[in-house]
Amino acid sequence: MTLLVVSGLTKRFGGLTATDGVDLTVEAGEVHAVIGPNGAGKTTLIDELSGEIVPDAGTIRFNGRDITAEPVYRRALMGLGRSYQITSVFPEFSVLSNVVLAAQAHAGHSFSFWRPVAAEVALTDCAMSALAQAGLSAKANVAVSALAHGERRQLEIAMTLATQPQLLLLDEPMAGMSLAESERLVRLLASFKARYGILLVEHDMDAVFKLADRISVLVYGRVIACGDPATIRANPDVRAAYLGEQDLVA
């Protein structure tokens, strides 16, 4: 099933065209990676898909529905979940509390003034399920300030999972990670394939070639190539425009 269909997506900032007629699709259970040099328009594309930026032209269809003009919260309720380049968590709260807050925000209701958060059984169950998927069950009662950087990225993913998404928009989830942390997150994201579609923006080429079913290469706002990892690895235009002399993963 095709979850996401992007057609002719264009966004201009004055004389700069950040996305220039972008076409792409994401299938259910697929990891579709978007790669490209700095300034290629990758984060702008994610912002358009999540609803944080309104495109100047083109359409975004999710589950067959045109969501081009829908606000962020409506897209989240429909099943679009996004993580960011920079983690956005409450460090003074516990890991579980952060995920419960994400679940509560998605549910769209407030806690009772006189009842503790722990009494919200349904929300807590949802949060614990998300933590289990993200590999953080053992850290549920730990303060976020005590987490390592990679664990904070896992927490942000757990918070996204608590919104019950069908499609994950992941903006450079490996940013700032050590090699061991990146490898752990790659294994985690690989385990999501049967449950979620994933649009992955990432600079870590090792991670991209291990995870992606398809890769789109964005340069100056345009998709110059799209295909499976082997096709992208062998594409001379991709090498010239982005990968250059870097050794690609075999």
C-alpha cells in the first residue's frame, strides 16, 4: 500500500528554490531515504510533509487523502509522526513522563487536576509500549538528564511512536551519535520495517545503505536520482553531485 505520494512539491524563499518539483512515494513497511549535500532542501522537504511549511506548489497525499493544506496537528492525528535533528525533550522529567506527555498530546485531552499522571492507565500503557519498541523499557523511571545522547534519540523516537503513526518522518536521527550508538539505532529502525513506513533524511551513508529500500538523491531542491541502494551506489550523476570520492558501502 502506498502511504505517501508527493507530486511537484515546490518551495521558494525569495530567490532560493528550496524544493523544486519534488516527486516521491513511500510504501507501507518501506524505508525511503532522502540524501543530499547541505542546503539541498532535505529539511525543507520534511517541514513541508509535516505541515510546518506550506509549499508554493505541488500536492501531498497521505493514505489517498490530499493533506497539502492540513495543519501539523491534523497530520499527526492522521498518522504522520516526525522526529527532529535536535532532540526536544523535558530533561528534568523521567523518560516515561516524556512519552506519556506525547501520548496525552496526541489523545487531545488533559489530565485530571487531582489525579497523578500514573493514574492515567491507558496513557501509561501506550507510553510503555512505545518505550518497549524503542528499546528503552529499562530506562522508564530514569531522568532524561541522565541519558546518553543516543538514548535521547531513542526517547524522541519513542515519543513519536506514542502518537500511533503509520509513517515516520525522521530528520537525521543519527546526528551526533557515536559509531556504537548509530549501529544500535540502525538495528532499531530496521525492526520497524514491518510496522511503519519511514521517510529517512540522513547524512550517515553507512546507515542509509543498510536501512533503505529506496533512496532519493536531492541536489539544489531537485531529485536527480531514485532507486534501490545498488542503483544509487552505481549512479555516476550521484557520485559527481553528492558522493564524490567517498567510498560507498559495498
